Amino acid sequence: LNYVGATACIDCHAETVQEWAQTPHAHALESLKAVGQQNNSACLVCHTVGFDTPLGFQSETATPHLTGVQCENCHGPAASHIANVRDVSVRPKVTVAAEVCGAGSIRIARRKYWW
């Protein structure tokens, strides 16, 4: 699984990436910092790309391109797609992650675990 970060998607999906950059998802790690949870592995799984995988988010210094909730959180790793955009077998797909993550964030906010 090789993650590339949202900036790698700009060439073909500029409008979508620009819209995403204006959303809270793009700054999801900042929301953790605001409440002192930027090192909480339970939060980093959703607030970064590929956390706890060999080629995913490691730290803000080592992998700054993988901070926040990005395209690959829902669509999966995109390196193979970037390398061969015409190969439909490697096109990222929307997964259940969009539904699961959204529900998790709402639950956590309601319980005020990190406020």
C-alpha cells in the first residue's frame, strides 16, 4: 500500500482537491492539536492517511503530505493509479470508510472524549 497524498491528485482532479483544501478534513490534524490529541493513535487512524501502515503517516515531520483526511482515506492508496491512470483495475474506489469514519467522528464528538 503506497500512499501519495492529495497533492498528487491535483493534475487530474484539481477542482476536487481545491474544494477539499477548504474543508475541515484538510485540516483534521490541526483539530487534534487544538485539543492536545495529535499523538493519540486512536485519533490518528482517521485524522491522517494510512496511519499505522508501513507507508502511511508516520509523523508531521516525516510525512507531512499525509496529514488530514484526504482522498486516500476513502478511496485507498493511489500510487498505482498515479503510475498508470488508464488501468481501470488500479483506480481507487469509494469504500465503506466514508460511512464508518463519519459515524465515528460524530460519536466521539457527542461523548466529548477530546474536547
